[in-house]
Amino acid sequence: MKVKFGIKEVVAIGIGAALFVALTQVQIPLGFIPNTGIQPRAAVLAFFAAVFGPIVGCAIGFIGHALGDAIFYGSVWWSWVIPDALSGLLVGLFANKFAVREGGFDIKRIVLFNVVQIVANAVSWCLAAPVLDILIYAEPANKVFTQGAAAFVANIIVVAVIGTLLGFGYTKISGKTGSLKKED
């Protein structure tokens, strides 16, 4: 996979991270599991990663989550920042296959996007986050694996619905934009 990185990607990181931070407080708490909720920011992360690739996805997950934690909670919970960055990276690795930017986000690619986001969320939330919670913060295993499983389920639903709609909408307009030509 050829990784392209230029001005568009830098701007995408800035916009994506800002949206991620702004959406930090937009969540439906899972009352039966502490500090875990349904968050639309997961869909924004997956969408930007699907459009702009792994570097952008990883950067948005890392910067957006770290800044969101610092601004809204007063400290950064690194064991959840890293999995968001990992999720963005993993989804972004398949950006070319999704063809969102090129206007080809069809049913076949939507299915692929959702398979990839499910695997990325499983690795991030069922494995990385709980293990990092235990290693970094000495959290009890039963608590963090339950939180990780709940975050996994919440994220796959949010990304499947909102992330797919964002990708589908973007692919419908992406061929119509970028058609500007320099006048002589």
C-alpha cells in the first residue's frame, strides 16, 4: 500500500481530531458498565481513516482522544488513547480497498469496511485496552475486560451505522468535488 501524506492529510488530521475532541462529551453512558458509553466519535475516526489512510486515522485517534481526555476529564487515560490510535491505524490500512475517496464505496466495499472495523475494534477494545489498563494502571482484569467488551460492541454499532452513512454520503459527492480547474 502506497501511503500518501500531504497538505490534505494534515488538514484532515486537524479537522478529524477537532471533531473527535468536540464529540468526547456526546455519548450515551452504559449505566451498567462504568466509564463506558456509546460515542459517535468512533464513527468519525473510522470515517477519516477510511478516507485518508492509516497515518491520519492513527493521528486522529491519538491526538483526539488525548486532547479530549485532557480537556474534559483533566487527565489522559493512555490505555484507551492507544487503542483509539490503533483502531484508526487498522481501519486506515484498508483505505484504498474501501475506495471512499474515489466514489466507489459500494455494497461490497461497505461490507469490507464493516468487517475491517469489527476486527480493528476487537483488537483495540477486547485486547489492547484491557491489557494496557492492567499493565499501566493495575486495574482489575474482570472490570477492564468487561469495559473493553462493552466499548467493542458500542463502537461496532456506531461505526456500522454512522460511519457507513458518512462514507456512503462522502463517496456520492466525492466525484463531483475536485472538478475545479485552474483558469488560464
